[in-house]
Amino acid sequence: MSSSSPSPNGASLSSPPPASPHDDSFFSPSAETAAATPATPATAATTTTFFTPVGGDPSPFSSPEAQISWPADGSLTLSWVLDLMSKFDWASRNLPPTDFPTVLPVEVFDRLVLTASKILHKEPNLVRVDLDADDDSGKDCRVVVVGDVHGQLHDVLHLLNSAGFPSENRFFVFNGDYVDRGAWGLETFLLLLAWKVFMPERVFLLRGNHESKYCTSVYGFEQEVLTKYGDRGKHVYRKCLGCFEGLPLASLIAGRVYTAHGGLFRSKPVTPSKRSKGKKNRRINSNPEVSSLSLGSLEELSKARRSVLDPPWEGLNLIPGDVLWSDPSMTPGLSPNTERGIGLLWGPDRTEEFLKRYQLKLIIRSHEGPDAREKRDGLAGMDEGYTIDHVVESGRLITLFSAPDYPQFQATQERYNNKGAYIILEPPNFDNPTFNSFEAVTPRPKANPYYDYQDVIDSDEELDLAAMVSET
Ligand SMILES: [Mn+2]
């Protein structure tokens, strides 16, 4: 693995200085709350606030008395997952990042990631979230859909508190982009893996474009891991990348709602037969002309090879890159996403085609925050954490973004002040979304950025393809 990170603008990514302890955010929990153990059932989460409420009041948890250890019998419990969350929250407020291994030793990290990776790698590219709404036990089921969270740990904890934790009848589908930009990508990703391991049939983690070697080497996650784990950092980073490769690409909820990080994808180019292995076919394969682009099928999606560190932008395996990087457009048709250098742009006509072909009602995708939306003609801004982009005969296309006050670090004083949002899908059809917008948890604990946010390109557009080639 190369030790130098690609840098789109030629700026060097230097190691951030070690963070000073957050002296202004130390707290002394009161005696009564310090003794509280979060052993209540997950359903209680809607009424009980375990974590720092909006406004930045101290966490009700005491300092971790001991570091996290892997359960002796190897099976995670609800209290183990809640304990992990509270210790991550505590550590983010009270410890310098270099002390993170005192909370989560590398051996425990290894067990968690290995266990999660085994589950994730077995899942199909398109995970089916099936709820039996006719069944008596299914009529109280709901699905919470979450968009980009980008290492904003405290906002994720708040979201889980607000929506209620995963449980027998509360499913979660996360649309990817767990890491990068925010200072707690590792904590965020690991706590979601913990939920996945604890409730593999209730929690679904899809891959975002940031769950890749290329993005994490530019937007902070690699540096974050190297900082937090020191001389074990390379090992930890490699294990995370291996886990990213296993993340499924898309979900189909109740047979009616398609979700993916970027969205739709092209049909696989025709493979040249041995007889016609001429120049013409080769050219079409490596550089498909606009006229040859057509929407891919769910069957093609299911067959795509997703285990790649960086989804390729050329060649024959283009579906993962499309699903992770594409954006909707108000212009009809399908065209290459030249702004991003990978993926597609698709118009309302293609949303209708896709919905109609599979008798779906809704596409929920993520991938565009307030910064990206500022530059998109004809598409709404991300102030509320979601937008309804296409309204067509068969249904709707929604963009969902769950990182409020994003990005955590930015060069200008003026912030977007965007809300984040999550969606709840309820029976009987799970296709009429309820939007829940929420504000960022403030104040955020102090942290240093892990990437050069002043010089790095503003949005994750314009892939530095040369860097990707050298990194592959
Ligand atoms: Mn994205």
C-alpha cells in the first residue's frame, strides 16, 4: 500500500497535530446518572435519552471503568452495543484521539470487524428487506432509512436515539458514506458494525462511495485511523478497507422501495464474442457512447462484482461505480457524470422507467450534501436533509442526507447550517415516507481535521483518476 495519499490540488496531506484534551467539555456525571446502566430494551429508546441531548449537555455516563472487551461467548448483546456507543461518546469528549486504543484495543477491533465482515460478505449485492405486514407480528414494523453520516458520531447517536434503536420490529437501512470529513468516522463505522453483528436481519449497511481506498485516502479516514491506532494503524485501516469491500450495494424494501447511495446504474456493455473481437467492440466496452447507455436491470446488479477497493470508472465492471457515484438530473436521459468523473446522470424519464419496470414506488438515494447541491441546476438545496427530486407517474425519487451542519470542517466562516434527516417507512405498503429532519448536536466536541479541508476539492466531484490508477 502506498503511504502517500493522492491529493487533487497538489496540496500535501500532513498529519494533523495531536489534539489537546477537550478541557472545556469535561464533565462530572451526577451520582444517580453515573450508576445508570443502559440495559433497557431497545424499544425504550424513543422515550429515554441515553446520549448527549441537543444542546451539548454532558453525557449521563461515567468514564469507562474498563476498556471494551469482546464477550467471552463471542455473541454481542444489546447492553454491549449500548456500552460501546457510550464509551465512544465519552472518549470523543474526554480523550485525545491517540488514546482511542485504550477504549477499543486492536484485538477487540479485530474481532468486531472480522465478525461483521463475514456477515456482510455473504449478503447479496441487492439486499431484500422483507417485512410481513400481513402477519400480525409485522403490522408494527417500520423501516428507518438513513443517508450520509460522514463521521459525525454525535449526530448519529442522536439519530438513533430519536428514531429508536434497531429492534425486532424496527429495521434500519443505511445508505453509506459512514466515514470521511467528520472526525469520528472510525467510531461511527464501528458502532454501525456492532449493530449489524447484534441484529444482522434488522440492520443493513450499504456501501457509499466514501467506503473506498481512494476517498478515504483523500478525505480523512485513513489519516484518522493512522492517528488513532498509531503503529497498528496500517493494520486497522487495511481491515476497514476489507470490510468496505464486503458492503452490499443496494436494498429493496418490501418489494417497493429501492435504496442505494448514488442511485441507478447502466446495463452492462455487451461482451464481445470471440468472433467479433474487433476494434469497434473494444471501443464500445471501454468508452461507452452516450447512445449506447441504457438502464441496468436488478439481475445485472445482482451479478456485479462488488469486491473492489475502488469501483472502476472504466472497463466492464461499471455497475458498482454507477450505484455508488451517480446523481439524478432534471435533464431526461442517461449520460456520463462528467462532473464526478465516474457514474451517471439520470433524468426523470429513467426514474419512471426503473420504477415501472419493477413496480416500485420510491427510490431513496443519498450522496449529495448542501455543498454539492449548491452547484446543481434545477435541483433543490439540502437545508432540510432531504429533497424530492423526481415526481413521476409511478412514484418519486428522494435524496436523503443525514449529516446536519455538514461538513464538520470547512474553510469559510459561513456554514450551510443544514439539517439532517431520516425517513420512516411504515406498513402496510412501506412506500409513503415520513421525513424527520433534525439539527446538529451542539456544541460538537473539539477535534482536529484529518485532511486538508482548505485545499481539498470542495465536493467529492472530479475524481483524480490519475491518482486512482497509481493507487490501484
Ligand atoms: Mn457520497
